[in-house]
Amino acid sequence: MSAIEDAVCLKIQQRAKFGLQKYGVTLERTDLTKLQWLIHAQEEAMDLANYLEVLIQKEKEKTNANDNS
């Protein structure tokens, strides 16, 4: 694996540890239905879309500011 993939794997492990400490469960939990898992995934995807939109808007603002210089 590359250093990038190693870094991603480490972050996944750290995130799993954080989730276990915060919520007291792992992704091996069995108390959620398939629909609940899908809703969780959708909510996470919507958060990602929001984060991406913030960064896109900031890049556009920076580009517009440079074009006006």
C-alpha cells in the first residue's frame, strides 16, 4: 500500500475507536434495521455534500477575488 492508503487505514481505525468510546458500539452492532443503516448513510452523505459545498464556494470566492485583482 502507499503512504496515502496507510494514512486512510489509520484514520479508519482511529474513527472506529472514537465511535466505540462515544457510542459504546461498533459497526458490528445488530440493533439497527437495514433501513436505519441506509438512513444513517444518507445523513452522512448529506453532511459530506454540505462540507463540499462550503469548500467549493470558498474556492469560487478565492478565484473571483484573484480575477478581480
